Amino acid sequence: MQDGLTKIIINSNGVPDGTETETLLNLVKLMKDLPVHGDKLFDKAQKRIESMNADPEWRATIMDFETRMLEREQVGEKKGLKTGALTLVASLKDVGCTSQQILQQLKQKYGNVFSDKQLEEFLKQS
């Protein structure tokens, strides 16, 4: 990305290859909610995490945030599925399928996500 920042991605489920620093390994432990011992920085971080987790107001804020993130994810997924359905309609029209055949395919592939009425609307949109 060209924003002038350096981004580091840490896969906490990766397998260490022996080149990692102790600090990085401790960070992975912290990410996995495992205890870290003997590092003042991580001791401080763990105490702060414990303090925040014990605060009901903070927990409510985090729960609200996680709920909103899940809702956004679901909206994005539904938009992606709608795009897929519309693409399917266009492709099937291009190869000469009838509306009935297209609707049958839509129901087969997307009937568990969208209602029949929504699928019929996708057919009309294309």
C-alpha cells in the first residue's frame, strides 16, 4: 500500500521456523491468550488486558463493536452473493436459457440465501 506505513501481518497459527525473536513469539502467545512470563512489556500488556476484561462497560463496548463487525460482514457476504446471482442470470441469458431455466438454477444455487421473490427480482433486473 502506498500510504507510507509499514504493515506487518502476523499469522498466530503459523508454525515457527526458529528465526523468530522471543518478543515475536511472546506476541503470538498473547494473541492466542496464552500467558507470557518474564517480559516486563508483556506483563504490563497482560495486566491491562485483564483490567479491561474485568470492566463491564468496556466489555459491553467490545461486544457492541463485534456485533457491528459481524453485521457488516453479513451485509458484505449478501452483496457478494447477490452479485453472483446477477452474474449467473446474465451468463445463462447469454447462452439462451429461458427464464424458467434461469430461475430453476437460481433457486438451486441461491435458494438457501434468497427468497423466491428476491430471485425472481434478480431475473427481472438483468
